[in-house]
Amino acid sequence: MAAARSTDAQRTKAIAALERLRGWATTLEEDLGADAPPMPTAYALPLDATDNATAKRLIAHLTRSLVQSYAAVLPTVSGDAEATLAATGWLSSAVTLDGSWGATWDPFPGLS
């Protein structure tokens, strides 16, 4: 939705972000195998996107939510080095994506 409501460079950037997120979802599904939850076919959007500004706000909201979701995993994997490494890798990727949309970064997300 955000890409469809964006124009020019923002649309290109939104499409690239969507492709990256699809790749992450595929990788997570492959990593989890039979334990992977079913992928939803649709999502209720938390904000409306009608133009560049509102589309950017929607993307920022969604990328921030992704960071918060990955950060919430960290306390649950303490003591498991492999799971901690994976969780911090996913969190790092999400923070980088979030920052590319203008978010300010919190030091040590998920650990504060």
C-alpha cells in the first residue's frame, strides 16, 4: 500500500524495502521449517496511506514495529548462543531498515 501511494524515489525505495522484507520472511520460514507459523494472507494497516507523507509515516510505523518485535525476542533466547546470534542479526537488519526511513536509533534495542 505504501509503495502504491508513493511517488518517484520514495516508491522505488518502498518497493526495495518490500522485496527485502519478503526475502526475510522466506528465510525465516526456511529456518523454522515445520515450526513456522502460517503466513497471513492480509494485514490490517495501522495507518492510512494516501500520499507520500502518509505512506512514509506508515512505513516508519511498520519498521519501528518490526524493530520492537525483534527486540522483544532477545530476552527469550538468553542462554542459547545460536538463537541469540540469530536474534541480534535479525534485530540489526530491522534497525538498519528502520533507520533508512528516518528513524532515530535507540542504543541497545531490546536490552534496555
